[in-house]
Amino acid sequence: MSAPAVLGNPRTGTAWRLALAALLLYAVSGGGRIAGSDEVTMFEVSRALLHGHVAVPEGATLQGADGRFYSKNAAGQAVLALPLTALAEGVTAVAPFTPEKRILVERALVSLFNAGVCALLLAVFYGTARALGVGATAALGAALMLGFTTPLWVYAKSFMAEPLEALGLLLALGGAARAVAGEKNAPRLAALGVLIAVSSKLSVLPLALACLLPFLALKPATWRWPALGLALAMLGHGVYDLARFGNLFETGYGAQATPAAYSTPLRVGVYGLLLSSGKGVMWFAPALWLVPFGVAAMRRGVGPGPGPAGEVARLRARRLAASAIGMAWAAALVLYGRFQHWAGDGSFGPRYLVPLLPLGFVPVAFACDRMRDARRAAALGLAAAGLLVTLGGVAIYYGAQMREVGDYPYRLALDDPHFMEASHFNPRYTPVVGHWRMLVRNLGEHLRGEWPRLGGAGAPDARLGVSAEDQHRLLHALDFWWAYALYEGVPAIPLLLAALGIKLAALWVLWLAARAAGREARAP
């Protein structure tokens, strides 16, 4: 499917400029590391697939009947990351790295995967908002808020599956709504979204189905494309399960895939996901407080954007999209609110709700369209608050913050009702403050020339790739690839000039995107 078919004309130029600017910003702020247990295992799955098998080193794994170890995660992300994994192995094969450094360099290159995913996601978001009738300036503003004032920016630095799930759900919703609006190729877009989302994580299936709600307003013949996408995703899961465990119905999650894993009282999980000081999405993505205004606008049909379909069809599409978004969020809150690990630790903010953020920001875009002065000031204030929260998570690795406060290594079992209770529910111990406390301290140390120097004695940790001594030193680090290179002894001036050059290029492309959006807004 061509890019214009995905993003729609005449908005393609603005969308791709936005994507390039976001890619550059995500790349320069990337950590260049894959360190979380799920991330490392998914990276190993991609390496294994590159060499024709699915067995991985022991870690966050399940042992198969053949005695080998297999990831419990779905393979969708590992498959899509294969070109980057192959490139990383090719680069390190010809470069003079030690075995210890080689794997770290490979991880650094593959860690760019989600930067590309999130950049594409913002382009798709812009195209979807414009197709549903949001003005160009509001659509661009909402896309930037989504990309840089929410945890999406933090997850763009990771190798977790949440950004890919988010992209899939947004494609599914956008394709379904645009099909109602009369766009010919939109059902194929929805099919691609369902395929991506469900292949990335099987548990998002009910969320993906909720995103397809607008298809119920169309003839059953239009359902064949999303049905095909779903069938291919389920076939992929079946093949992967057979390859790992010789059983179509063994996902690798064991007891976590049974009702026994849903032991959290719903009120506790929903409160935790929405409003708790440690994981509440309304604090980590404050612009979501605009959602009620945006939903009202979608149902009223506010939004002047031109499109290939008539206004009646667009109004119908907007209303159905609003209903689908509500259903997807409700399904997620019920699904994850009851889960014993509802907080998705270790992670930054509400990990399980990150895939829902693009859906939630569709109403935010409508709320931002044709704002009056008071609401515009409120939106800017919420965006500034979200940027402040997010910058702490971008600059300080959440794993380092958890180590510093004693949350990791874990002292209680994950299913213990008191697991990380203070960090989740006590505002005094919120990670938002913890990240900023470390950022202020670490930045001050760097300005005094007291940044960490790596190379401590001792064997590297099998998962992290650095020694215990260096892990302690990295509590005083800034979580950027150019900073880690500095800690390894690379000269500072070339690194800082390279980072500055990428930032300036990103701002220039973003300016071009803003100009293009302005031209769209002025067009008849």
C-alpha cells in the first residue's frame, strides 16, 4: 500500500515532514540501549529469527519440552525489526568491536526501531485527524502533543511492543472510520492495523475489535479486509506457538493467561491506571483532560476539513469513531484493571495504556480545533505540564530511577497486593518527582564535568551488558546515546556537535511541517 493511500491527499506532504522531524527528535533523544528483560528477550527473538530459529537465551523465558528457552512475547515486533537486526549484525561483523561491545552496539542500532514506529504513528495520526475533519493547525498541534507530552516519547526510546500496538490500533480505527466516510482503500488500512496490533500482542485483540466498530454501519462485504488481517495475525500466532511449544494453544504466558491472573479489584486497577500518582495516565498525559470537550465536538460534527466524502458521511464517521474510542478504552480498563500486574512494571507511567494514547488524542485534536482563548490557554498549560513530566522520563532511564529508590531489584512478588505500593499510590514517592530529582542532580554533575566514567572491574551482567560497578555509576547518567558514548571515553565535542546538528535539522523540518499545515489551513 502506498504512502498516499495510507495518509491521504493532499495532506501527505505535511504528514511526512512531521514524521521526519519526529524521527530526528526521537533519534537524537534515544538511549541507544536495550536493557529491560522483555526488551532483551524480544531482541534475542529477532536475532534468532534472522538465523532461522526461535530459541533464545534464558531470561524472561519459558522452557520448552525440548529443553530450550523461548520468549513468552508475541513475535510481531521481532519480525518487523528483522531488517534493522540484520543491519546491526552486518555493521558489527566488519567493525573492530570486542564481543562485549559488539552486542551493545547491535542493541543500540536496533533500539532505533520504535523511533521509526512512533514517527510513522504521528504521521498516521495527522492524516486520520485531517480525514475526520480536524483543521490542519489543530491536527498538527495534537500530533505534537501526542508525540512529545506523553509517555509515547519515553517508549520511542525502548524496544517494547507498546508503540507498535499503538500504531496498529490507530490504523484500525482510522481505516474503519474513513471507510464509513467513503474512502475506497480504507478497509485495507484497517486490515493492516489489525494485523500489526494483534501480531504485536494477542491481548490487544478486544481493543482491536472495538476499533473496528464503525464497520458495523457498512455492508458485510466490506468486512473481508479486516477479517483477513485478523486471520493472518491469528495464523502467525499459531505458527509461532507450534514452533516454540508444539501446541497451537500454548502462548507462553502460562498462569498469566488464565482467570487466576485477574485478581486485582477492578476499582483499584482502574484508579491506578487513570489517577494514581505513580501510574495514572491523566497525570502522565495531561492533555487527555480535554477528551470530554473533543468527544462532544465529534458528536456535534464540528470540524471544517475538506474530504472526499460528504459532510453527512464524515459526521457519521466521527460519531462512530468516538464510540469506538470509548469502547476500546473501556475494554482496556476492564482487561488491565483486573490484571495482577496492572501497572506493567518496570516501566515509565501507564505502560498498558500507551497503545490507547493515539485513540485518546483523536478527541483531543477535535477539542483543539477552533478553540477560544480560554480553552487554548488551558490546552497550552496541559501540554506544558505533559512536556515537563515527559522530559523527566526521557532524560533519566526508568530502570535507574527504580534502582535508586529501591524498587528494583524487586522485594515482593509481582502478584503481592503491596508490590511497589508507595511508588504507585503515594504522591510523595511518585516517579515523576523521582525522575526530576535525579535529572537535576545528574545534570548539575555533568555541568561540573563529573559525569560517569565506565570501565569498572567485574564481569558484565548477562542482561545489561555492563558490570555491577558500572551499573551503580550509571545512576548518575543521562539517558541519551551520545551521553553513553561520552561515558565510554569518546571525545565530547564531536558528540555534542552531532547531537546539536540532528536537533537543528529536526527543528528545521518541523518548521517546514508547520508551514505546510498553514498552507492547508488557508486553502479553500
